[in-house]
Amino acid sequence: MKKALMVVMTYALVAACPAWGQDAAHFFNLGLESPAVNKKIHYFTRALELNPQLAMAYDKRGRLYYFKEDYDKMMYDFYRFTDLRPSDPQGYQMLGLAHLRTGNLDVAIAKFSRAVELEPKLASAYGYRAEAYHLKGFPEKAVHDSTRAIEIGETQSTVGRAYTVRSKAYEQLGQEALAAADFDKAYDLDPENYGYKYFNITNHLASFTNDSSYIKPGDMRRLGLMGIIAVLAALIFKLVLPTPRK
């Protein structure tokens, strides 16, 4: 009797497994389709409760936490993602971004380095690592990595940001002509990120807050009225710029 009962229970568990998997996929798809961030997080969380091995649910939820600036939860999700998919460079890049945003520059550099080891042509990882080197005060390394990002290419905004980082690195090195040339290229490629010259990726005010001469007449002309208002508002009220768009 006990043996028969065990067989029945085992059969029931095995039969239920596809239903669990289907439910997890159902909630995952709801997360993809929902327009509301908190609802998306709810659905991805529900999917993970049903299937803790669903790597892409960690990826999707982690990216949402990034845009909510909840970096602890973001890091948890991407550490889980890299455990499940250790050969996927995107997980390490996202961990690098989280550590970059929280000021853990050495860890960020290590994560970006792992990403480019796995995908040597991941331009964005070189660009982010260049910013980390710039913030650590290693302009030569920042120039090297941003140049690599530019050479590889990727998206227009990735290349534009790489030119901006290299511009700031050249300024650190005192090479003003090269810095100005790179900044003009960055503006031509990605004018929406013009303010990036004045703010580093961790959203702290740049050094020009203590030196109004840092904003040159040519910069003001290209910036435009709304950009000037935004910069002046930041100078006066020390506002933090919004997070990048999804």
C-alpha cells in the first residue's frame, strides 16, 4: 500500500512540473507585456517564485531595479543571473554599472573586465570601464578604453558617450584641443547626452561647480536655452540628473 501511494505521489509531482513551468512562463510574459514598472516587477517576482532558475526573469527585474536606482536589489538579481549564466557578458556589465553607480570603482572595473573577456567586442563595456578609470584618476587608461569603444562601434549613443569620456580624460591630461574635438564629435553623435560633459556617470556634479569659467562660450552656444537652464539649475540647487532612459 505504501509503495502504491509513493508511486501515485511521484506521478503527481512529475505531472505537476510542466504546469509549474507554464505558470512561470505565463507570469514572465505578463511582465514583458505590462506597461507599469511596479507591475512588471511583481510579475517577474512571481515567475521567479515558481521557477528560481529562470535567468531572464532576474535580468529583466534587475534592469527595472537599475532604473529605479535600487542598486542592492539590482546587484542581487544580476549575481543570480551570472550564477545561472556565467558565460553571458551582459550580466557582468550590469553588475559593473551597479558598482559604478554606488562608487565601488575597483569592483566595477573587475566586472567590466570580465564582460570584455567574454565578449571582446562589447563596446559599451569598454566605454563604462573608461568612465570608471576616469573617475579613479587614470586618464591614460580611460583614453585607451574609450578609444577601443569608438573603434568597435555599437550604437550611436555608445560611441557618442565614449567620445565624451575620452574628452574628459584628455582634459585631465591637459590636452585641450583633443578634448574639444572629441566633445564636438560626441555632441554630433548624441546631442541628447550633452549634459554628460558636466556630470559623471554617478550623477555627482562635475568639478566646474566651483569654477564658472569651465563653461566656455562655444559650449553655451551648442547647449541651447533649455540646456543652459538645466545646468544653471544644477549649479544653484545641486539637482541630480534623472536616470538614463530604458
